[in-house]
Amino acid sequence: MAKISNLAFVHPEARLAEDVIVDAFAYIDRNVEIGEGCHIHPHASILSGARIGKNNEIFENAIISATPQDFRWKGEDSFVVIGENNKIREQVIINRSIEPDGKTSIGNNSFIMAQSHIGHDSSIGNYCVIGNAVKIAGNVKIGNYSILSSNALVHEKCEVGDWVLIKGGCRVNGHVPPYAVMAHNPISYFGVNAYVLKKAKKDERIIDDIAKCYRHVYQTGTSVFNALRRIKEDVDQSKERDDVIMFIEGHNLSLAALPLNDREDY
């Protein structure tokens, strides 16, 4: 049986697994589902449309499935879908979708630190770290294993690839391809995320090849179209090389930290 404090409010229509812990002064709204092993801390608010998987811990004053901060939303029912084994720290706000039956989603095994905000219809992958006070706008996609350091800002409709590190305070205003480190303001390419890739036991040769790819893209002064041609000719084929190519081609060559004339379609 769920362990619910007498000082918490749980709507009778909410569906909680038998071992969920709900602390004093937490608020659980109607149309909420919370899976096994979850712990809802004091003063956390789980609002209508939340779908929370197993073994998540939601800390004080977090608000899950807050109504969207967007004038296009007209009150339609929508969702925040959270996977398993996530920690969502104090004062995090996650807005639900603006689309009828749409969703904002959080994957598995991610750590979302205090005072972060995740906007409507955004998607956070698996094994991500979202630092303190990170602000993620609507319709953003963050790939698996990516880290956004404290106070980073991600603009609407941007995509951050897998295994990316965004340094603290960066303003992400374009797409960030996989395996890259981005820093400074205005944002600029800082290198390959080699430390984390080595921790994941990626081969040194593969990491060197990723660096070769990004030297062509960011450091030769050529167009992105020509950089892609050089990557295909000069860098040995691998999953990681192909990830870089497919990400750039799939986003019409529109990347963060490139001159404006290189962000247009070819």
C-alpha cells in the first residue's frame, strides 16, 4: 500500500503504485499515474497529465506537468511522460505539451538539478545531466548521455545530439551535433567530448576520428557542404562518423556557432 502522509493531498482519481511514498504537503492532481518505487518529497506538485514511471525521486517544490507557458495552448489535455530511475531536484518545472494528447518527455536514468525549467513538447534523452538553473525552451530535443552545465539556455526548436557537453552559461541558438563540447557566448565549438567518451570506453581512434570530422566542420573555414564531402573522403567509416554526417545533413546544415552564411540550406 502507498505510504501517503496525512498532510499530503492525493486526488481520488490519481493512480499510484502500491509502494509510492508521498511526503507531507505534496500535491497529486487528478489524471496522474505514478509507478512503483517513486518518492514524492514535501511540497512537490504532480499535476494533471503526469505519467511517471518506476523508481523516480521528485524533490521539494518541483512542479511536474505544469500548464504550458505558451499563448498557443488553449487548455487541451496533454502530458508529461517520465521514464524510470530519474532524480528531479528542487524547484524544477516541467511543462506539458501544447498539443492535444501531445507530450513533454524525460527518458531514463537522468539527473535534473535544482531550478531547471523544461518547456512544452521538449524531449530529454536517457542518462542526461541537466545542471542547476538550466532553461530549456519548447520543442527542444536533448540526446542521450548529454550534459548541460549550470545556467545554460537552449532556444526553442534546437536539437542537441548524443554525448554532447554544453558548458555553463552558454546560449544554445542552433543545433549541436553529437560528441561535441560547446562553450562561450556567443556559443562556439570547444572540442570533442573526449573525457566522457573515454569514460564510456570509446576507442581512442574513434575519438580522434570524431575530432577530424569537427576540424573540417568548424576549423577549416570552408562551407559545411564542403566539410561534409571532406569527412566522407578523409575519415574512416564508423558509426560515430556516420552519426555526425547524418545529424548535420538531417538539420539542413544549420548548426550552432557557424557563420550565418553557412547556416543556409545547400
